[in-house]
Amino acid sequence: MRKYIDGKRGAVDELARARQRIAELEGEIAKARAAITTNEERAAIFVLIDAERKRQTAKWGEQDHPMLRLAARRAFVSYDTAANTVMLPTAERARKMCEHEHKKGDGTYVSIALEEFAEFFEACYFHGELSDKAYDELIQTTAVFVQMAETLKRKRERR
């Protein structure tokens, strides 16, 4: 009788482990489906970005503008003045504004993007526009803009 009960308990435990594993696999499948959807949506955004870049190149040709104005590139003006000249808050000021908005529960993508862009500007000023730091900050800024496009697309599809 004891062997029978132990055998049943073992089978019940094995069944419970199998159900748990099935639930885990279903969760992984759901994540994979969400990733595929996100990747497809992001790919569609990149197609639109690529089309816009082609339109710009057709209209204006290849352009290699500097990232900062001459006075800022040559450090003839302070960082604060350089940022103010292009009507951009310093990275610290943008960060504080963004944190303040989000703490109040009124955070926006615009404040996040502005913070990222101000950090890019700061990296260009202090490290040079060809620095790894500037490039990394530009990628982060671009990622926020792509996220904004994804959000707008989702919101438009829901209405």
C-alpha cells in the first residue's frame, strides 16, 4: 500500500512539474510572439525612415554639416552659452526637467528626447562630434525617437 501511495504522490508531483513547465513555455511563446510583433513594427518604421532619408538625399544631396556651431566646436564659448545659442537646455537642466515631470506623473516623450538630445550635444561639446561618447548618445537619442514612433503607431491603431 505504501508503494502505491508513494507512486501516486510521485506521479502527482511529476504532473505538477509538467504543468509548471508548460506554463513557462507558454510564457516564452507569448514573449517570442510579442518580440516578433515589435520587430515587424520597428522594421516598418525603419522602412519609412529609410524612404525619408532617400527623399532628403535626392532633394539636398549628401550633406556633412557639423554637429555644433563653429564657436562651440572651437570652445570660444562656454558649454552653457553654446547650448543656449541653439535654444537647448544643458544636459543637466534637461535631466532635471525630465525627472521633475516624471516624478509629478506628467512625464513625456518630448522631455525624454530633449534630455537625450541635450546629452548628445554635451558629448559633442566636451568629447568631440566624432567621439564614441557622442555616437553612443546619438544612438540613444535615435532609439527614443523610434520608440516615440512605435507608441504613436500603437495609439493610432487603437482608436
